[in-house]
Amino acid sequence: MAKRDYYDVLGVEKSAGLDQIKAAYRKQAVKYHPDKNKGDKGAEEKFKEASEAYHVLSNSERKQNYDNFGHAAFENGGGGGRGGFGNFDFSGSFSDIFEDFFGEGFGGGGGRRSRRSNNRGSDLRYDLSISLEEAYAGKKQDIKFSTSDRCDTCSGSGSKPGQSASTCSMCGGHGQVRSSQGFFTVQQTCPQCAGSGEQITDPCTSCGGQGKIQASKRLSVTIPKGVDDGTRIRLSGKGEAGSRGASNGDLYLFINVNSHELFKRSEENLFFECPISIADAALGAEIKIPTIDGGKAKIKIPAGTQSGKQFRLREKGMPLMRGNDYGDLYVQVNTEVPVSLNKEQKELLEKFREIENEKSNPSIKKFFKKAKSFWKN
């Protein structure tokens, strides 16, 4: 019987992308899985057919050969040229397909990955709070935390000094055991050695054969300048020790930048509000404002400055973590209306009100002109 077109098998167009192909195969695999259709040879054949189609169409090189030469690309004497796959056994790759979809329980390559993941030390998290000034300048700080460290007695091997581990009798050192389950073979972590492939016959008395012990560790860490709230810093190999000499996990620093009483931050830029008097806003002035580095900067307030006006000071913001550039500092001036006036101040303001004209307050003039038009209509 002639083979069906792979695109028809999966029910996708020839132009389908990898995500569509994966989704179509998943649907077919679930529908015709042998465990769900025990004794149904037809379902088993469709399951094989869908897996074969997915194996070809999910790989760009195989897909291109199939698009050019059809099924002949994978047959003896076919027109596949250099890309041909004569005598290719598609069923041999089914386990790899299942592993992509369903994890390490399927497939021949999962054993080594499982051994590494089982033995490698756990990653750790450390939350560190710093001030905005420290985020600006960067800092070095000692941190202390509890973790598992390599056992010095056995140097992490788990065996007594002078002794060594033996090969696991159940998995033969592979860290995985296989069992037949219906149409395919299931591969699982060895329950006897927990995936290590080894057995400790004479365990170290200090660590009980684990190769690691609980300890308090002190570490000096460097916080780079420019870090923002929520920044995560990875310290490779500074996490928990692995079992029986395996590699350490990583330590992740999560940075919390405390709020500041003056400055507000938005990425690399800083903002703050500065109150000024009516006289300074009307007549103009020169004021000094603080900067995040502890210094001062001068701002010239032009005569007639309105409340809410923003001034930009270039490169007075936060440093960028990568490079030598800096953000900007934005200063918003807000005019403060005087309170608790004395008699002389009140008299002067009354006199000013008598002599002020519409040219002095153009926004007021414009507003009441619109209000009068509104009332009239």
C-alpha cells in the first residue's frame, strides 16, 4: 500500500509552521495512543504513521528533502541525494519524539540528563535590600546564608576516605531502568541509586554517604552600579553542593531598591518635585537642588515660570548597568501659595491685586473669556 502524504496524515497544510505541526501531532498521538486503544491494530498503525510524519516534518532538513522528493527521499535508491535517509528506521526515533512531548519517561537520551539533574545541587535565592544611593554607586557586601556544602572528610564522594562507590547493580551504572509498556519502552530513574549509577557500599561517617553537609556560608558579593528594583544576579556554582561530587547549584541575588525620600526612579531617569515661592516664579531666580551622587546642581528659574514646569538635567540620573552612560534628572517646580501672611504682606498683595492687569495673567483672561461665552450660550 502506498504511503499517505505526511501533511495529510497530520492534517496540516504544506506551509504549516513547526508549532502547527507539533500541535497536530500531539492531537493524533493522544487519540491513537496504544495505551488508550489496547488491541486495536488500526489505531496502532495510525499512531506509527503520525509519529513517522512528525519525525520528518519537524526537522527542517528532512522536511525540505520530503518536499523535494517525497517518500523517495527516505527509500533505497530514492532521489534524496545527499539528504536521503535510505533504510532509515523511523520507529527508532519514536522514543525521542515522546521525550520532546512527555519528558524523560520516554526516549534513549534521558539517562544522562537525569543523572546530572538528580545529582546537581539546588539553586538558592537570596533577597538583598539596598538604598537608591547604593544602587547608583554600586557596592560590595558580605552575605551569610545556610546551605549544603561539600563534605571535606570524603571530598564529596560520599564514601569513606580510601573507598570508592561501586556500580549500581540494578541499572548497571546507567542511572535509568527500562520496562516494556505496550508499544514502546518506558525509561525511568533507577529507584536503587536515584539516577547516580553508583552505590555507596561504605558511606562516609561525616555526611552519611551524601557527599555534602549542612553549613553556614559567608560570601562577599559585588552589586554593580545601576541595578534596578527586581534585578536578578546569578552567581554560578555558589548554590547548594551536589550529591556525591556533582556540580553545585547557582545562587541568585534578588535586588530590592528601597524607596527614596526625594527621588523617584523610572529606569535610568530620576524625578523629584521642588517647591518655589510665588516671588521666585514671577520674578525668576536661581536655585540649588540635590543630586543623587550627594552633590548640588543649579537651576535657573525664568521669570513667569508656571507651576508644574519641568527642567531636565542631562546625565544626572542613574548609571546604566552596561556602558558608561547615565540617565537624566527631571526637576518639576511647584509654586507654593504663601500661608500665615503678616499685615505687611497682606497689604502688599492687596496693592498688587489692584494694579495687576490681564497681561499679567493671560491664562486667567483666556479662561474667563471662555466662561463668559459658555454662560451667554
